[in-house]
Amino acid sequence: MIWSSTWLVIRGQLDIVPPAWSITYRFGIAMVAMIAYAVATGASLRLTWRQHGLAIVYGIAQYALNYYAVYLAERSVTSGLIAVVFALLIVPNALLAWVFLRQRMHDLVRKQQRHTQHRDKPEPSRNDRDMP
């Protein structure tokens, strides 16, 4: 329900604010929230110079350009159709990962399943660790 409402909000913003400003506000608010969360949880925000470069390229390609195109499309196409097309972006993303990174989807799915199983594995209780 929340995900679908964002498309309607975009439509309302177009009459008031230019798309580039609207995207800037949106991601600026998200940035502040993510930094606050990282600080609250003690997560490290340190990146190497290479990681900063990759984050910039990824951010521009996956967020700035994508969302700018979405905001422009919202001017003439219905929100529902845009939401469906946006959800289908996983297909070209998977193909590009295969072409450029030599990653296959089933390998990524297996890796995610192992990560999830390890994360969901219960920690031994204190009494269990102390027993011989």
C-alpha cells in the first residue's frame, strides 16, 4: 500500500515543483534518515575512494536518471502503468549483471538464501555455551 502511494505523490508534486527539485528533496530526506539510522545502530559510514566512486556511478545510474525519467513520464502516462514498468526493471538489471559482472541469477539467489539462513539461525543461549 505504501509503495503504490508514492506514484500518486509524484503526480501531485509535478504541478508544484520541477522534477529535478522533487527528486533532490526526496533523496535528501532519505539520506538524512539513513544517516540517522546508521548512527543510531552504530553502522560504519566509511568508504574507500573506490567505493565512493562506485556509489556515485550507481546512484546516478540507478536513482537519479531512473527517477528523473519516471517523473517526466508521470506528466503523460498513468501512475499505474509507470509503477508496473518500474517494477519490471529487475529484468534488464539481471541481464546487465549477467553481461557485465558475469553473475547468474540462480547464483545470486543461492547466495541470498545462505545469507538469510545464517542470519535467521538462532544464537545459542548463554547456558548452552557454558555446557561442556
